[in-house]
Amino acid sequence: MSARLPLVLRQLRRQQPLAGPPRRPGAPCRALGVAGGPEGLLGQRRLQDGPARGSRGRGSRAPPARAAIVRDVIQNSKEVLSLLQEKNPSFKPVLAIIQAGEDNDMQETNQHLAAEVGLDITHICLPPDSGEDEIIDEILKVNEDTRVHGLALQIPENSFSNKVLNALKPEKDVDGVTDINLGKLVRGDAHECFISPVARAVIELLEKSDVDFNGKKILVIGAHGSLEAAVHCLFQRKGSLTMSCRWDVPQLQSKLQEADIVVLGSPKPEDIPLSWIQPGTTILNCSHDASAGKLECGSPQVHPSGLLVQDDVSLLASALRIQNVVSSGRRWLREQQYTRWRLHCLKLQPLSPVPSDIEISRAQTPKAVEVLAKEIGLLADEIEIYGKSKAKVRLSVLERLRDQADGKYVLVAGITPTPLGEGKSTVTVGLVQALTAHLNVNSFACLRQPSQGPTFGVKGGAAGGGYAQVIPMEEFNLHLTGDIHAITAANNLLAAAIDTRILHESTQTDKALYNRLVPLVNGVRAFSTIQLARLKKLAIHKTDPSQLTEEEINRFARLSIDPATITWQRVLDTNDRFLRKITIGQGKAEKGCSRQVQFDIAVASEIMAVLALTNGLSDMKERLGRMVVASDKNGQPVTAEDLGVTGALTVLMKDAIKPNLMQTLEGTPVFVHAGPFANIAHGNSSVLADKIALKLVGEEGFVVTEAGFGADIGMEKFFNIKCRASGLVPNVVVLVATVRALKMHGGGPNVTAGVPLKKEYTEENVQLVADGCCNLQKQIQIAQLFGVPVVVALNVFKTDTRAEIDLVCELAKRAGAFDAVPCYHWSVGGKGSVDLARAVREAANKRSRFQFLYDVQLPIVEKIRTIAQAVYGAKDIELSPEAQSKIDRYTQQGFGNLPICMAKTHLSLSHEPDKKGVPRGFILPISDVRASIGAGFIYPLVGTMSTMPGLPTRPCFYDIDLDTETEQVQGLF
């Protein structure tokens, strides 16, 4: 025990006079925080010390060691907090006190007691004349502040309305004044609520004085509200008879003479003589005169055999309030630990034949997103609601749950797909529906946001399908919360900045350019923050614009971008083949600064990859600033930071960084966040969504995320790029296969989107399936390179036969899969993937021996060769002169230690889309090498990669319409 507490006890005695003139009755200041609750207990003191008597007729006894009682409470609180901090080192409870007025009698004592225990007190000071609404506004703010675990009010008595008191969250109401806490006390559930510290102090002081409560008559005078109710309840539980009255009742003298114990709840009027109280009566003074901020001293004419305790009640009440704050913090920590969600899952009523995706989506009524958020443990101030069924989740939840253990991390990948896709998103959704809705296990799906280009093109949406999809699917597929639009705006702002800078540098002298970059404002030139950063990068250690030399002005003002090296393109979230190659700058005002450029689809922007890989807002800002857009004429990289646009990009992306919360058809949670291309980028949803989900599901829960394309592309990038960025370690890979795709790899006819399947795919053909399982076996081997157990999920179609299904599962197990399970979620929902969920749970219990495929310190060429040979099965690689030149440049510029993101066709393990199965002995050609420095990877191009899709002859938009009566979207799939 530190020396601080005894000092507090001594100071409390010294700072208060033993006697004083009687004071008129005044409106007591009810202070919950600094003193003792709305009961009015601030810094109260002993009127007279004398032999303690518990009741009339009992012999005298020595007064209790009251300082020891306070020491015990504080020591207990300190020990409890110390134990909590052993497992949660960063945890420190906070007591917030909302104060309206200048009554600070016990403030120093409260601070000392809090410091002794190890918690903080924060005072929120309002003007003395603050109204009810102003006080409630502050209460509501503190209610939602997760750093605060106790809330107390120190406001005038006339402000203690029911509306004010019940605005407090019961779990933070450490003075026990809310109806909920009082109700639980009266009902007998004292262990579930907070009890008034003043009432508890009264009882504990009497108990330590060996007062016998049984059958004693207790008179409570001048108290009301929570103090009166709590005192009555606690005394009655001890077997006492209680009664209350005001100071002005006619029968006061007779009541005082009958009482064994008197509790004074407000200052005693001077015309009430203490001689009315019988000798031997125990008196506890819980009153405080707030009008002058001083203590009510009462009259010194007290019978020497009475026990009058005033400062002891106050001090002990303060200690008990601190104890309540620690208890509140303990409850809060317990709630943050893993618990099974009390999730209200939505019931499915599957139909046969299975209706269209949008019909199924529309037939289910989603839960209000705020209800879902509360069910999974998100706080009200951690979500930003968009409509009824979507919400953004603030990154502050990661700070709140930082000591929470992560759940199990599951990646859904696939075999080399047909152009139709094999249902990875559907498997992902079906798996979490099975885990949560049917096995009562916390689980979260983390999916990419789809581009609107394919939605209106040929592929359609990406919300899953059948009875395993995200709802509402039209909101999922269209706009969502505007993240892709934010990326488009940020990307094109940067593109505009590049060409504008080239134009202005080509038409102005150094001095004119410098004067415009650092303009006079009110007669003063000053560098902006980002310009100061550029000066530092250039090793110009000056902050006064007038001090730069001509040579320094030239270096600062001119980026000297080489137009031939610009890699940054404009983007649009629409499939438009006519933007693949265009000419810009043909207007007269552009003064001949024209050049040939292209548009990319918005999700191909490096900003999308940055969003997907960032670990937080500051990290995103740094990554955006590091993005290389071109080289200067000396071959040095030019970045977004050099262009001065980093801050503006961050502003445009400040909301997009927050993951989007939605739900499955069965009401289980889904994060939809980021959607980078799976060829020129890594094709995974965001790191932040995964991290938040892993905290929310808890140690026994599961987060299921998806990698784009086949395991050779999406899974390899997930492990080598995303896991490096996040530091997360996967527990299980779910490898999705279909009989259809296996037949294609076994030599079946070509599969083309929009063309009916040949009979080989709709009739049983066991031999084709057996021959095609080579691709499945190869993908299992790829996953095993990373040391992660594999569960094969066979996505069953209605044309698949039992013989085909059994064969695939058997061959998968022989190839080294932990298990192989047929799945029927598309037709029946989560119920159809329960076996898969059980297999995943069992596999997750195995120890993951996760490892990266290569060391990032290897030369760029060696990293490319490792992927080509170990993953694709290539004999070797072949670099074009352009690719070799780029590799040399990036190495010289210091980017050689970045991971590799191969841009390759997803339709084959090789670079040739028509080579199915497991091609062997091929040479992988690398036509070009590019860099996404902000995202943090080098991406070699294998062949020609289109980053702007085109529309087919009959796009999906022919079928998409809006019912103008109901405003329902039609035709999406």
C-alpha cells in the first residue's frame, strides 16, 4: 500500500473544521462523482467523536478503525485491477464526472483515491446554470465513450430529474441512481447492479462498529430519491424496521425518540434541537450544503454517547465508488472476451426449383443493420448507418478489442475455373451460414466489393447465389456505400495532377512556377505541410520560402516528369472498350501537351490495392504518398507525395477505409470491403475487414475470406502479399471444386459464358472427372507448399451424380486434403454446408505450419522464377527486354525487396488459357514488369493483360430495370 492513502485520510481531517455556525437549510448539491451520489455526500466530516453505541441499552464500545475500512476497499480495488491488467496490460478504467457548479470539496480526495487504485478521473465542467438538455447531451456522449467505465453526476439538486438520471447507461451508473439499478436492488439482484456508495458506506460503517441491525428502528430524515430507496432496502435486508420523514413533520420529535439509528439525508434545520435524539442513538450524517460549497456542521450540542459519522461516510463512499468503477471495468472486459453471439438468425424456406438470386434475396427481410451490429458486439458509436441494411464500421473497434484473441482464419480458394466461375463466393457465404446459423459458432464472411462493370456486362453480380448470398443483393452489387466512387475520384485527381504539372512546368520559368506554388497570402509566403516534407526529401533544410537559392528553387519547383514513363491511368467503373487507348490534351488551352493514354476499370486502380492492404488511416496515407506515377528525366521515381496530393487523396478515402457491414440470407454478418483486380493486383478483400472480424468473432470463432480466381493466383497472392502486409496467419484453406470444371480439365469441350453446356457436362462421365482431378490435385499441392491444411468443398450442381461426387472426394483425400465434402448450400442454404463447417472446424484444430514461398530479399527475377516453377509448374521464365529493363530500374530505385504479384490468365496454370489440366514443361514469358509501390508489390505481366473490360453483344443491362411503382430493381443476377 502506497503512502498516499494515509496522507489522504489525514488531509481530510485537517481540511475540515470541527465546528461552525449553524447554516440555514439550502438546496443540497447532489454529487455522484466527487462525493457520494445524488444523495449529497461531498467531503462530510465527524461532528463529534465519542464512544460508539449501536442502539439504546447497549454498552459502550470502541469506535471502529474507520481508516482501515477505506484502506481495505482501496486495496481490494487495487488488487482486482492489477489482476485484470495482467491479461490486459493497456486496460485502465476511467471515471467521468459531469459537474455543473463549483462544488469541489472532495475532488482532491477522489483524485488521490483513484490514483492509489490506478484509474483515471476526468471532469467535464458545465456552466452552473446548465439546463436539463445540456446535461443529458454530455451524459449521452460519455455513455458511448468506450474509454469510460463509470459516470457520475455532480449537479444541483433541482437538475436531478428522472429524465437526467435515466439517461445514464446502467452499466456505467456507478452511483446506482438509474431506475434499472434501483429496481435490481429492490428485486434482490444486488450482484447484478450498482448500489449507491453512500448507502453502502452507511451499512458498512455500522457493521464495522458491531451494530446489531436485527429488529432495530431506522429513521431516515430529509433523504429522497435513490439514497432513500437504497438505504431502506439495505436496512430491511438486515432485518431492520425503516421509516422516512421530512424535517418539517409534526411528529418528528417522537420519531427521533423511537429510533435506534438516524440517517440524516439533508442538513438539519437550526430550529431542530439535537436533544430530541435519545442518548445512545447512532447518527449518520449524509448531508451537504451545496449553496456555499461548505459542509453542514449542525449543532455541537450532541449527547456524548451518540455515534455521529459524517466524514467517514463521505470518504468510504468515495472509495466504494472507485470500487464500482473497477467492477464496471471488469464487466466490460468480460464482455469483450469471446462469447457466443446471441444472434437472431433468419429462417430460410427453400423452394424447388430454386428461384433467381434476386427473387430469393427479395423474399428475405434483412435485420436492421444496427440490430445486427449490436448482436455481434459492436457499439453504437462504432457504426455509421447507410440506409436500413448497410453500415460502415469505424476502425476504433480495433483499439477497443486490441487485447481480444483472434478467431480462426479461413481462406476460400478454388481450382482453375471455367469462364463461368465455380462458386467461391457462394461457398464462403454457405460456410458462414452453416457455422453460425446451424452450429452456433461465431463466424464472419469477408468478401470483395464487386465492380459495376461486370454487373452490367456479362458476369453479373458477386453476392453469392441461390440460398447462399449477401442481401440485399442489389445494394451489394450497386454503389454499396460509394467506396469505388471514392477510389475513382481520388485516382482521377492524381491523374489530373500529373498532366497539369507537366503543362505548368513546360510553360513557366522557375521563378514564376515557384511563386505560384508558394503564393503570397496576406503578404506572406509560407510552405504547406506537404511542401515542407518535399523540402526534407530534397535535403533542403529551410522553412522560409525567401531563403531558397535559385538552384534549390529549381529542384523544389520542377518534377521534370518524363511523359513516356507515366504509369498512372485514369479509371472508370464501367466496361468501355473504347477507352482502352485515347489521346488527351488536344484542346488549345493545353498548349500541345497531348499524349496517348488509356482508361482502366476502377478496381484496377492502385488506390484499390492500397485500400485492401492498409492497416490503418496513417498507414493508408503513407501508402498513397508512396505511389509512384512516373519517373523524372533522370530516372528517379515521382510519387503522389511529390505532386503534393497525398492529403487530398486521404481526405477522399477517409470513409472508404471503413469496412461495410451487411448480412447473409440467414442473418449472419458479412464485411464487404475493397475489390482489387485478381490479375494485376492481389484479388483479396481488405486486411482491415479481416482484422476487425477476427476480433469480433473471438478466439473460438471463424473468419472466412475469399481469394480471387484459382489457388495458383488468388491464394498464392493472399499468402505472399496479403499475409505479409497483415501479419495474420491462416488456419485452413477451403479449396472449391466443381464436377463441371474437373470435366473441362479432363478434356471436355470448351465452356463459354452465355452458351449452353454440352452434354458431357450435363450427363454422368466419370472418366472425364477422373482425368480432370489432376488440376485439383495440383491445387492441393500448391496449398501444401504454404503449410496450411486443405479442405476440399465440392460445390454440387443438380446434374452431378453420386458416382462423380464420391470419386472427387476420394481422389481429393488421396491427394492430401484433410477432408473433402460435397456442399448443397446453393439449393438449401447453410444447412447444406454443415458437413463442410464441421470439417473446417476440425482442420482448424490442427497446428498450422504456415510459411511464405520465398524471401522478399531475393532478386526480383528469382522471386518470379520461384512462383513460375513451384506454383505454375513452368520449366523456366523468359524475360522480354522491356521486362528486364523495368526490373533493373526498380532494383536501382530501391524497390527490389517487394513481393511479387503475377498478372496471368486465371483460366490455366500456364500463360495459355486453352491449356487445361496441369500443363508441364512450358516456358513462362514475362512481357513487362510494373510496380505498385504504394500497395507494396511488383507485378510482372505474363502475356497481354486487359485492364478495361469491354461489353459483349448482349450485355446484362438488357435485363436490368426498375419497377417505378415499387422502386425494386429487376434483372440483376
